[in-house]
Amino acid sequence: MKRSRAALKRRPAGEAAEREIDFDELPGYVGYQVRRTQAKIFGEFEAMLGDFEFTPGSFGVLMLIRANPGITQVALASAFGVDKSTMSPVIYRLETRGLIRREVLPSDRRCHALFFEPKAEPVFVAAREKFRAVEAGVAARLSKTEQRELARLLAKLQGAQA
Amino acid sequence: MKRSRAALKRRPAGEAAEREIDFDELPGYVGYQVRRTQAKIFGEFEAMLGDFEFTPGSFGVLMLIRANPGITQVALASAFGVDKSTMSPVIYRLETRGLIRREVLPSDRRCHALFFEPKAEPVFVAAREKFRAVEAGVAARLSKTEQRELARLLAKLQGAQA
DNA sequence: TATTGTTATACTCTATAACTATA
DNA sequence: TATAGTTATAGAGTATAACAATA
């Protein structure tokens, strides 16, 4: 970001444009605003988690398995709004890392019930602290009232059908 | 979504869990709320654009090239907050489709100035109508006041440094 | 027939690193 | 040395389709 006055004078064309870019209609699009905000927040998670053992996605999956013992993969995929084929490899990685275990349901042997492994609790708690810290840094930019208002508006955007 | 009463009675385990899933801390995370909202909105764009010739990303790039004649790839990448290597293939596709053209800058032959092709105007206008329609459907879930408030809160979230 | 879960495949988006050409 | 742009590569995340096992 630091730049000498000389450098400023002979700045390349790209930078000149960078300072006076016309974004046309984009900033007026709710979809664009939400997308940019999401990218910004995820970038911060990546930066602060570094070579951490979880992505926001895989940590969320682990958290839901922990909170919902015996949940099936289809139910989990549905909860996150993704396809079951998207969930499969995520589950597989958590299982091979020993963080969860799978049990075939006797009542319906097509289903795999998922369980959080008790011995994974320290790893989970440590990860949760990291996620809470990043999240707190993001949320701190808004007052409590604003946080509630944002949650309400985002819920409203999600609520309606396409 | 339609389901007979009989089906409801003998619903599989996955569905039972689906109705009473405990999301633990996730709904309280701003990052999670924004992510879910973004996924929902993008899903609607995909569904309504169908086999359309643009993704939200590529259309945004075209819109900015049109609004900023002569902009370079690095400036464009910077405007969207992505790496120049991410922008390269997007630019290449727009060029091969004849929607834009590139000119090497005589003043700095490393730079490629990008220009919207006038003959692409009908395609652009048609695409913009589609995007405006989807966007209008999304924005319609909020009042004008709420739209402004959301924009303000999202900007505030993006504003601070990590 | 329908559902659960896996796998093969594909596409988008993203980045890093190494490279060429220029400055 | 530094920057613009390309390319090779990699990884996450997403989906569809076909499949085996089970219902």
C-alpha cells in the first residue's frame, strides 16, 4: 500500500482505472452486495485459520453431527441445502480423521447414522474457539441492534421462494 | 414438496431429523447467515438463467468493461477482488465470443486495454434485462428502506480490515 | 419404484508459482 | 527489480448421472 510520490506520478494505466472505476449497476444489486460481503468474510476466515484443519464448511458439518447424534447424510445434506453427493467426501474425511463414526441403521440399512466421537471433543472445542474469534471480529463491526437487523433482513431474503 | 398422509407416517429417519435439526451456533454466525443467503440467491440466478450465456461473474465483468473502456485486466481483477490469473480465462472467453476486444497499450505494452464491442450491445442488453428481473425478484422481498439498510450493514461488514 | 449413499465426471471459482514480455 | 498477463496446477465446492444395496 505504501507508495512514493514519484511512483504515484508514473502509475501505470491499470492503477489509474482502479481509482475511478465505474461499477455501473452492480453496487445496486442485492445479489452483488451479498456476494462481495460473503467473499470478504470468507477471505478473513481463510487468512485467520491459515493451515487450520477445518474449512467453514467442514466445521459446520462436524458441529451439526455433534449436535444431532445419529443424523443421516441425506438429512445433513438437506440441512445445508446441498446434494448428498456433495456431502459424501466431507463425511468421509471426517470419518478417516476419527472425528466421527458411522453406523448402519438396523431399522433401515440404507441409512448411515453419524455420531460425533467423544475423543474428538478437544479438537472440536479448539476449532470452535478459532471460529468464534473470527466471527466475533466480523460481528464487532455492527452493533447488537444492527446484527439483529441484518439477521432479520437476510432471513427475509432467504425466506421467499424463487 | 407434496406428500401424502401415508408417506408422512412412514417417513424415513432422515426426514425426521430434517424437521428438528439443531443448528447449534451456526445461525448466530454472521458469516453463516451471509453464506446461506448468498447460496440461495445464486441458486435462484442459476435456476432462472438456465442455459444462459452468462454467469453472474462473467456478466459483471462484461458490464464493467462496457462501463470502463480501456480498463486493464489487473485493474478489473482488483475491482472484483480476485487474482489476475482468475480473470484471464474469463476475459479470454468474452473475447473469443466476440463480446470484447483487446488492445495492447502503446504507452505500456505489457497492458491489454479491454473494450466492449459495439455489436455486442444487443446481447448485453438482453442479458441485463434477465439479471435485472432476477435481481428485482430478490430485492422485492425487502422494502426500499430495508434495501437501503441492508446495503448499509453489508458495506459496514466489508469496510473494516481483517 | 423409491431412497441412501458412493463414485465418476464435470464445471466454476479460486489461488500460487513459474513463465514471457515488458518497464 | 517490478508489473501485466498466461499457463500449469491444485483444491474447494458444487452438480448430474449411473450404480449397488435396500426398502
